[in-house]
Amino acid sequence: MVHHHKSNKQVEKSTEQVEKGRGSGHGRGMPRRPDEAELDRRTEEDRREVGLPADVPEAPTKQYEEADAEVDRQADRGEMPTGTAPKKERDPFPPSDYES
């Protein structure tokens, strides 16, 4: 079975045509597949209108990449153990700052 999906613009156009016939002037709600880019643009616009910063929060992927890069930097400087030694050669417990 093949599914054919309309784009958001096609859905809006067909909705407008139906609504024009009814003469109500009201839309039928959001399309089933909202356009994420358009929603982001409208959200930024709304935030600016009420005086909030229009910045959209960072994507989780970007946050992960930044954290991963920081771990790599710390490992390269020797501030973080890399775990490259075989398990049998490593200490059985993690290092501690407590004095024995």
C-alpha cells in the first residue's frame, strides 16, 4: 500500500478552498504534520513581540558535541584519565582525593 502525503502548503490551500465555500473565515486547526521551521520562526517572532530573547535553546546534539570536545581537551592535557591501559593493569578502584 502506498501512502501519498500532501505538503503543508497543499493542506493549507485545500483548507482555504473548503473554508471559502463555507464563508466562515476560520481555519480548521493545525495541519497533521506541522512545519518545524515555520513554527520556530513564528516562536521567535512571538518572543520578540513580548520582549523576550528570540534565541531558540541549543539543540541537544550541539550540547553533546560541546561536552564531548571538552572531555577530549581535558584528556589531551592529561587532566582526565583516558582508560587506554588494559583492565588488568588498571587500579581496581578509581583514584581518590582522600589521604590514606
